[in-house]
Amino acid sequence: MDRDGENNGPQTSCLKQLVVCTNHRASPNQPSCSGSGGGEALAEKLETEIAARGWNIKVSRFPCLGYCEKGPVVKLSPGGGFICEIDPDNLDGVLQQIEAFSQQSD
């Protein structure tokens, strides 16, 4: 329910997250995830793919995950690892890792 006491649809709890780095540096001499083809566009693609598969994983954005040289980068949370050097045009391998993570028991 919202603060007015109205229910605005079903509430689902997502304990697992996919954190997408959205860092974009203006200088082409400094690597960044957005500059490498990731960022917001990658987050949106992953949201679409995750929703289409019905996985209960929330996609979050974060301004920097600290792996600028290896971008685009995402983090499986909690307790999962980083997925680095993602090719936004070929997400098959990334989606396999996300699926395996989604099926892990907490």
C-alpha cells in the first residue's frame, strides 16, 4: 500500500540484484563502462531479457564498480561475482551466468 492506503499492484520481493555500472567519462583516454558500450543501454537490455525469462532479479544501476579497464561490468548480488568485458551485442554467456545465479538458493 502506498501512503494513501491504496494498493498499487502486486509487490514482489527481489533478494537478488544485477548491478550494472553506468559510469561514463568524458575523456576517451579514460576507460568507462558506458564508453565501452555498457551503461544505461546495457541495463535496459538486461532488464528486458530478465523480464522476458521471468527471473526474479532486480536490475540496479551504480555509477562505478571499479573495473573501468574491464568494462562493461555487472555484479551479481548478493554474494555473486563480477561479469566483465560484456559484449552488449551478444549477451548469451552473460544471461547463462545470470540464470545460474538466479537458481542458486539463498
